[in-house]
Amino acid sequence: MDRVVYDLEQFPNFHSGVFYDIDLKTKKVFALHQERDERIEYFNYLIEASKTIGMIGFNNLDYDYPMLHYILTNTKKLLSIPIEECLTLMYAKSQCIIDSEYPAISHWNVRIKQLDLFRIHHFNNVARYTSLKHLQMAMHWHNLQEMPFHYTHMVTKEEISEVLEYNDNDVMSTYQFYLESSKEIQFRKRISKQYNINCMNYPDVKIGEEILIIENAKALNIPIKEFRKLRTERDFIKLKECVLPSIRFKSKEFNKALDYFKSKTVHAMNTKNVLDHTLIYGGVKYDFGGGGIHGTCGSGVFRTDDEGELILVDVSSYYPNLAIKNKFYPKHLSVKFCEVGDNLYQQRMKAKEEGDKQMVDAIKLALNGALFGKSNDEYSPMYDTKFMFDITINGQLLLCMLAERITDAGIKIIQINTDGILVKVSKTMQTELKEMCKKWENLTKLKLDYDLFKVIIQRDVNNYSGTFTDNTTKEKGAFAIDKPWNK
């Protein structure tokens, strides 16, 4: 199928469409104006495109394609009236699309296949919203150009070339972003084929959720359509009912944290920022919350040297495996939910051994993004708020059990963050560290991994830069170099 990058512009008395054929490296430019009526050529191109062309755009599912769909479903009418009336109708439709809460055309009614780079990168999420102009700047695009006229402007014959220049610039910068998105697109092609779903315009988390839905519906022998309707809705959740009986602390500080969680009752529909507890132990400030534990010994530069090595003790796929090993699952599902999660985890480990990064990433999305990440999403079949707290409360407390024992042994903790603890430990104490970690693994049935750092430059737990002993690096927050496009 031919691949065409496109973009449309609409004014009260002017419409344009620029279409760049990726394979032929050619452009088709169409303009509709009282001084330049190219309706017949334009509409015929779109009719032919519905048979042979796949179109690529930026936010095209919510604007550009609905405009094309309007043209394709009203071609005879739009050709039968004067150009001025045609443009008036098209402008009215454009405003209707912009003002509509759900402007996209149902996928089964789409006449020309669409690939939306805006959707793939989840820029339609309020927190991640990113404009094409922002991307042009991030890509170091050679021409950062704003539309020279307001959308209500009446375009003159002399101004047509200016609008078309802007239109063309948007198309070519969209093409550049298409090239930048090649890994994401290839990933979606593979998942679409492997799971027999059309996920080409899905953001990463939705892909993970779809994989989990497919695998769980299969395991429970439930039609996918029915599985999607499942939920567990709750009123109040007593967190003491979430805490595992195996959680024990020695210090008064951590026992106070344990008592804090056991005393709390949370409303399932109001979970944001309802949990907040802080303690200091062994010179480290621990911040508990609804999602995970965070803490550091403070800002500074920490190095592997004669006094000790920097070792990151990290739990492998912590939250998903915590659910799997403890048989945590949404109430409306069954223990098969955990069996599916375990099967996916084993597949991920196999893919990691084989160097299949795409499959590793796909299953990671299913386990982290969906199995846990969708547990508090009322629109997801994974929804059960108690299931979320089963994971997050025990996740924090279990990791703090290990942190308490490490601190009591005289080993310095640099930071603790959701699923791992970074320590500086002397060579003489490393055997003891491994023994403590082994006991924790036996208790929790979880697996710990170890990474060695040369240096950590730390502002706080969310802003740091580290260099591993193999010279690879890890940056986060203010220290990040390769940031997501939306940042």
C-alpha cells in the first residue's frame, strides 16, 4: 500500500490539502478558492486513495480525516454547488469537528487507512499534550513557522501561496517525525500481526492492556467483548485487610509506618494523595504514598572507591511479580489472572535471553502498564482499587523490611525508589548483604537483581545521573538527556 503524509488547512473561503508520497518522493497540492477551484482533481484523488493509499498525519484521526470523510461522503453535493457555498459548508464542518468532544470517525467507517503519530505517542493525553510546533523545535526542524493568518481570516488570491507554504512545512515536518517514530511503528506492526489486533494508533499502555485482555479472556474462556465489561467497584477499603501477615519490623519508626497503613480506610473513588507518611531511619528520609516508596540520604556525589561499592539491589518486575506470587488479582477475575501474568513474565525472560527487545517491551507494557497500571482505572477490566492497594502497600512495606535490615547491618543506603535500593557497601560486608537479600527473596518468593555503579550524582530520588561499571549511564529528571518528545 502507498504511504502518504498529509495535512489540511481550512478557512471560511479557502481549503488546502498537501499530500507527500513517501515512496515516490512526490507531492500533490490541492487548493479550493473562488480563484482556484480544484475540487474535481482533489475529490477524485481521495476516492482513488480509499482503494490504494494509507495516510499518515499528526492528530489526523481527530481533525484531518473527519474532514476527508466529510468530503468522501458528500462528494456529489459539494461538487454540485458553487465553490463559495462548498467552502462555507466545509468551514462549518471544520468548526463542528473542532468543537466536538469525540470527533473521530469509528474505525469500521474509515475509508482511507490512517496512521496518527499524535495518538501513537499518546499526545492526546492531557499530561502529555505536545503540538507539532513543539516537535519541530525538539527535532531542530529548519523552519519553525506559524500560520500567518487566523483561522477566521478571508484568504485573498495573493495569500494562497503563503498558506500553502505553511501547509507544506507541516507535512514535511510530520514526515520527519514519522521517520523519528520508525521503532514505534515497527513495534505496532509486529504486535498487530502477532495478536491479530489493529493497534497501529494505540499508545504503549493501551497495547499492554490489550495483550493482557486477550490472554486473560482466553484463559477464562470468556469472549473478549464480555471480558471488557468486567469491573469490581468498591466503596471503602480498609488497608489493614491488604497488609500481608509476613510483614514485620524491628524499629519503632517502621512499625509506626505499618500502624499508619493498618489504621487507614480509603474511599475507592478518592485515592489521589490520600496516603502520606514520612519517617527518617539511618539518615534516610522515607516518603510513603499511594504508589510507591521514595527516599534518599540527601543530595551529593557518591562513588565506588576504597570505602565501598555502589550496588543497586533491584526487584525484577516488582509489582507484577508481587501480585503473581501472592495471588493478588481483581475480585471479578480468578487466580488464572496470576497464572497469565506468570506466563507472560516467563515469556519476557525468554525474550530477554534471546535479545528480542520488542517482545520484552511488549510484555513489560502488559505487566507494568496494564496488570498493575490499570488496576485503578475505572474504564479498564483490570479495575479493582483494593487490588491496586494490595500491590502498592505491600510493595512499599516489603522493600522497607529489606532496607531496615540493611541499615541495621551498618550499610549505607543512598536511595530507595519503588522497586530498588541503592547502597554503598564495603567488600567485607557484601557477603552479609547478599545473605540478607537471599532471606528476603525466600520470604517474598521474588527475585533480586544487582547492578554496580561507578558514580551517582543525586539531587533527590527523582533527579540523578549514574554511570554503571560497564560505562552505560542512567539519567532521570533534571539530569535526563534523551527525554520523551513531550518533555
